[in-house]
Amino acid sequence: MDAKDCLTALLTEWDCVLLCLTPQQCLISYSNWSASVCSPDRQSVDSLTVSTFHALLVGIFCLHILMFDDPVNEDPVWGDPTLVKTNVAITTGYLISDLLLIFYYWKAIGDKFFVVHHLAALYAYYYVLGHGMLPYFANFRLLAEFSTPCVNQRWFFEVLGYPKSSRPNMANGVAMAVVFFMVRIAVMPVYYSRMYAVYGTEAFYLVPWGGRVAWIGSSICLDIMNVMWMHKIARGCYRVLQSARKSKSCAPQENGKMD
């Protein structure tokens, strides 16, 4: 990677930081309902709003690449990574901006787990931005961002005081379970079948050991976590729906006929 490419990558990432920071001010400062949120939760609302915006932007771009970027789909390891680099750079910018927010508002929203997660992701993205390798797999992992808006919306409902049995909360819970399963669980066979097809090929052995660890190791760890989270989400969704059904069946009949 020469100096010109390095400078271009850094400028792109900084542009993405600004891209992620600007909507935060626009969407939060002028939001009517967010003004009523108590100050301890305000920074979390800010962060989650930007997270939702980023997830939708990156997710749509990810689908576009999977559907129309033939060089990446035909050569998942060394295909032309131009569009994927742009998408990964957007995510890199978001992660950097989120880290800055976490450190600045550490007392309110500080979380060591998120710091470790963000740093690990930035390490993996280095191989895409710095070496242009594994573009298909890097982009494919970003499909998971489609589940983020529903996860964030659940927290928004909690801040606004919506009970778990409310219709908006239940609808969001069902949508979250369905979308989470589709973009994180159901796609696993597709992802690992492409990985298996590449394993042992000449293109595979051209990837340095650090790249293989960031690719295979992180994928397995993330998907183990995804399965655990899917189980937790499904159980929570089932309990809320069962509770709502019982409450509805125990409600008095409007026709006045009582046993």
C-alpha cells in the first residue's frame, strides 16, 4: 500500500467520521421527543440514533454490492474491493466516532465490552482497507447491521416508558427476532459454504496468517455469539407474546356474560 493509497484511505475514514457525527447533531438536537429524555440517558440516545442511521446506510450498500458487484462475487478473496472499501470505511468511521463518544461520556455510556468489540472490528477491517483482501466476506458480515435498528428501537421504547406488553413493543420484538434470524443465522450456510469453497486454494494461501485469523477466527466467534443472542431474543419474544395472550384471555367480556 503506497503513501497515496494510505492517505486516501485515511481521508475516506475521516470523512466517514464526519458523516456519522453530523447526523447525530441534526437528528438529536432538533428531535421533539428526545428533549424529554433525562440527561443520564441522553448520550445513549445520541449513540443509538447514529447507530441506526449507520446500520441502514451500510446495510443497503451491502445488499447492493452482493447483488451487483460481479468482481467481488466472482473472486471473494481478491476481487476488486473498491465498493467494499467504501462500505467498510463508513463502518470504520462509525466505530471511531462511537469510540470517541464512549470515551468522552464514559461515566454515562462507558462499556469495556463495546470498546473491545470496536477495536477487534477495526483490526479486521485493516486487512480490507490496507490490503484489499477478503472483500466478499467483509461485506457479507455487514448484512448483520439490518438487525440493529430493531434492537435500538427496543431501547428507545424502554426510555419512553412503553411497557413490554404494548403493541408497538411487541411488534418491534417480533420484527427484531425475524430480522435477526434472517441476517445473522439463516445466512450462515451461505457464508461458510463460500469460505469452504475458498479454503485450500491458491487465493487462500496468499492471505497472510493475520488475515486468516481475523477472517476465520472472528467469524466463528461472532456467529457463536449470534446463536446465543438469537436464543435469548427468541425466548424473550415468546415470553412477551405468551404474557400478552394470557392477559387478553383473562380480560372481562364486553357482552356482560360472566360465569
